[in-house]
Amino acid sequence: MAGVSACPTRPQSFDSKVGQAFSPVNPAEANQMPDHENSLKPARDAGSSAKAAALQEFRRYPEKILRLGTAEWRYRVLGTASPALLAVPGGELVNDLGFEFALAISDTHRVVYPAYPRVSSIEELADGLCAVLDAEKIEQAAILGASFGGSVAQVCVRRHPDRINALILSNTSVPIRQLAPAKRLLVWIARALPWSVATSLLRKPLIKVVDPSGEATTFWTAYLDELLASRLTKADLLSNLRIQHDYYRRFHFMPQDLENWPGKILIAESDTDVLGPRLRQALRQTYPNAEVRTFHNGGHGTMFLRFDEYLAMVRQFLDSVI
């Protein structure tokens, strides 16, 4: 295992777009500007400027690089408090979609926020997370996984129960083998589609997760432009979809899996999640002793849609972890 190095650079395409979108207007030029009243209502895009500033603040924390074989793990560390929180990404794969949450929780916790490298199995992801903890000399951490990140978190706590002291599963499910063929179909479709077509199909569901109300349209449009144009590739997407198919095909979790594990579990779910009631029930049945918080109309991205409530819930839960 190679040493850890810092990578202070951050993508420039997003910064330039944000700079153009939120640069001050010269009063002398105001009368020459087109009327956007009908194309963009200011009240609906009122949050873009604040989010752009928050992301720029977040990206001042340098990415660290850990090389494990051929895999390159990139991660950020925020905060210096002794309790550690391992915040793992979902299917977006990158380490800054949840930048606002990471910034907010870092005042009470040391947040380790990795991106996923391209690997061949979910076990490699789980093991890589613990290697990152090793690199940061962290013996134990709580882990928070949303969506696909919840899958990784569930595998991680089973493979490395001594490294995880609390498990937060957000808008996620357990693997159900009957759904594996549907995951395999997604692999076939993604392989056949040109990347330009695939990215256009991904935009609408991604926007629906992070900004369903349209309060920060300019910001999230620029963020997704950067993500899909310069940070993710078709190979990344295919690798992740294969891992998801493999996860649903091979894994089966039982309530007794963690009966000797002393940690605490929190399930954060939404009654309007695209996962549906069947998968939400399966998750609760797998972890019968978990604390469960159900958000009304929280969608699949509860962290974004109900940010203040979600942050308070996580804080309260982590405070209860000894």
C-alpha cells in the first residue's frame, strides 16, 4: 500500500460556470440585459448563490490520494473532533455531492468523505474504506450510506464489524435476489447507449433527487454538467452497475448477521422514496432493533429535500453513540 498524498486541485469547469452565473452585474449594462422574467423566476433559484459558495468552501479541503493496488482512492477529511464519521457516496461515486451536510456535521465530527474508485466488487469498496481509515489512523467510525452507499455500508459492517461503531442507512435497501435480473438489464442498456444519451437520461432523475423544488436550478445544472462531462465516464457507470447486479445476485442479509455486533443502527426512510414500500419493509425487517425515522414526502434524496431535519436527526443519533 502506497502512502497518502494530497491533491489540492479542484475541477475548473464548475468554478467558471458559477463565476459567470453569479458575478455582479454592472449597472451601466443592466438596461442592455435580456428579460429573463419568464425563463427563470428568481424566487425559484434563490439558493444557487449560497450553494455555490458552500461548495467552493468545501473544495478548499484538499483531496487526499491513497493507492491500493491499481485502485486510487480520493477522499477529503473535514473537522478535527474525535468521533469519526465515514460518509460514503451513492451511485454518483464522487466525494462532494453531500458537501453541505459534510460541512455542517464537521463541527462535531471528523468527517472522512471518499469517492469510489473503479473496482470489480463491493467487497473491494468495503475493504478500501477501512484502508482509508487506517491511513487516517482512525480505529472506529460511524458510517453513513445513502442509496448505493447504504449497500456498501452494509457490506462494510459485516466484513469489518470491529471498525464500525454505528450504521446509518438512508434511502437504501437490502439485496433481493429476484431483482438481480433487472440490475443486469440496466448493465446491458448502459453498455449499448452512447455516453451522451446516457448522461441526458441521468440528468432528470439526478435533479429530482437533489433539487425537486427548483430552488437552486443554476447551481445544480452547473454541478451536473461538470459531473457528467468531466468526472464520470461510461466505464465508471458500467463498473458500478455491474457491482450492483453482483450485490443483488450474491448477497442475502439476515437479522442475526449482526446479533453480536454492539453498534447502533439508524434507518432514515421516506414514504415517497422510489424504492417503494416492499424494499423499505425488507430493510426494517433485516434490522429489527434499528431506530427508524420516516420522512413524509422526503423522496429518494431526503438529505437534500429535508436538510435541517435530516442533519438534526443524524446529530441526535450520533450523540447517542458511545
